[in-house]
Amino acid sequence: WFWWHKIWLPCNYTWTDLQDTGGLALPQAAHLYVTVPIAVGFMIVRCGFERFIATPVAGAMGIRNKARRKARPNPLLEDCFTSCSKHPTQAEIYGLAKKSNLTELQVERWFRRRRNQDRPSVLKKFQESCWRFVFYLCALVGGVAVLYDKPWFYEIWLVWENYPKQSYLLSQYWYYVIELSFYWSLLFSEASDVRRKDFKVQVIHHCSTIFLLNFSWCVNYVRVGTMTLLVHDVSDFLLEAAKMCSYAGWKTSCNVLFVIFALMFIITRLIIFPFWIIYATVVYPLYICPTFFLYYLFNMIMFTLQTLHIYWSYLIFKMVKKVLRGNMSGDDRSDKEEDDVSEDGDDPCVKNGAGASKHRLPNGQPDH
């Protein structure tokens, strides 16, 4: 009953009508089975890319793996870190210092180093952005090559011409397969990728995209699907390029690229996507046939994507304000690494004898 044609297809059509007949090559669900193994292949290729291409590029841009001082093993502090809080209050620090026979400064430093241990290095972030930059740029070029000569690229209403008996082209098929495989690989690697504050939003985005691509292929929304993919690819590579420059400390290049990205994001995600593509999926089908279940489901997911676009636009506007004020520093979605201010054993407030009265020495323990 799940695949009942009245749920997924327009009126007077059955799944039999979408079989390859009369010289038409029509989309089939089985065509996309290959995307999962290709996604695994993407993950393998990514490992090689990050090691043999992204790492040398990072070195050429002046990025090196910064040696981090690890927190000394301490079962008491480790238990508090994992089960209570990674950012203990001053009262909790004082209590831990008493229990562990350490100074408050040593406890603070231990927690700072322990937090840094869990944070990805700048090189790791650069490798991830470099991989995505290359893919998004190639996907954009490929998308333009696939769509630039199609009439619906210029007249959006033509995506519904002769629907659902629309034959797909081999170029459209591989555009779908490559993009869908990539999003599968992103979903599979979320657990190991740099974990950002919008992790849950990213997962929702990937799941929504995968759902839309699969179902748009199965019910022959291919033309709408390829247009949606292209709109999303236009700005993504600019964001990754800006991140790469940020990690390398190229502030001016980062700011310029980010402003360009913000403009492209607004044009493609807040103007073209809702007022051209979503309009085409909401309004034009009403002139073809009565509404059916997939019409509502598909557009619900499209509006979910647009809601995510609005959320990301809010974050982008916040970062643009920082750029204009000159205090932009990295990706607001990522945790910043904390400086270990006492690598040489001296606290800033007591160097050269300054502010010795501020140096806390509970339990009579010297700091080291």
C-alpha cells in the first residue's frame, strides 16, 4: 500500500506508465541504488585527498599542526569533565582543587587543555573545507554544463512540460547520482567531521536533500531536482574558500570571499529558490492535474529547506556585521581553541613580579 500510485503519482497515472516505453528513458528507483556504494567510494577518495592534496595545500598556505599540551591523567578531574561540566564554575574549581591537592590555576589549566584535546585542529578543519570546496566547484561547473542548454533553465514553467512522461538524459542521471552520493557521504561522515553548533541543522538538511533527490527521481521531478541542486551549488564553494583563507590567516581574502558568498547566498537561497523554484513546485502543478499526496509532501520538504536557508541567513548576517566592524574571526559555528596561557609555567598576572597578590595558591601548593 505504501507505493500505491494514487499517493505518489498524478491522477490517471500508474507505475506502469513510468516504465521505459516508446523510446522514452524514464527514471526508476533502482537507478539510484548505486549511490550508496559510490558514497563509500567518495569517503575513501576523501581520505586520500585530505592526506595527499589538502595537506600540502595547507602547508603552502602556512597552516601547520600546532602541538598541543595534553592534560595530565587525573581520574577526579576527568570524571568531572565527562559527567558534570566541561566548563566548571569558580566554586567547582575551588572544590576540585581542594580534593585533588592542586591549585585553582592548575585545575583551570587542566580543563582548558582537556577541552582543546577534543577540538579538531586547524589542519583538520582546512582539509574538510578543501574537500568540499573542490567538490562544490566541480558540481557547479557540471551543473551548468548539464543545464545551460535546457529550455527550462530559462523558462521555469517548462519543468512540467509533458509531465510525468519526461525522458531523462544521461547527463541528468549522472548529475543526480554524483550529488546524491556526495550527500550520502556527508551524512555518513557527520560523526567524524568537525562538529559545529548547527550539527542537528546540518543533519536535517542532509536528510531533507537525500529525501528530495530520491523521491524527485522516482516520481520524475528530475527537472526540478536538477535546478534545485544547481541553486545550492552556486554559493557553497565560496563559503569553503572563505573558510580556507580564514584558517590560513588570510583575513582580507577571507572577508572579501565571505561578502561575495553572502550576496550569492541571498540571491540564490532567499530569492531564486523560493520565488522561482518553490513557486514552480507549488503553483504550476495546479494547472496540470488535481493535487495529490506527493505534491504536499514534496513541497513540505522544500519549505523545510527554505526554513533552514532563513536560519543560515541569520547566521550569515551576524558574521557580515562582524566583517564590517573588522572583528570577524573564523566560523561562528565552530568552537574556538583556547590559548594555553601558561605553557611555560608562568601565569600572566605574576610575570615579572606583577600582581603577585592575584596568584591563587590554595592548599599551599606551588604552581607548575
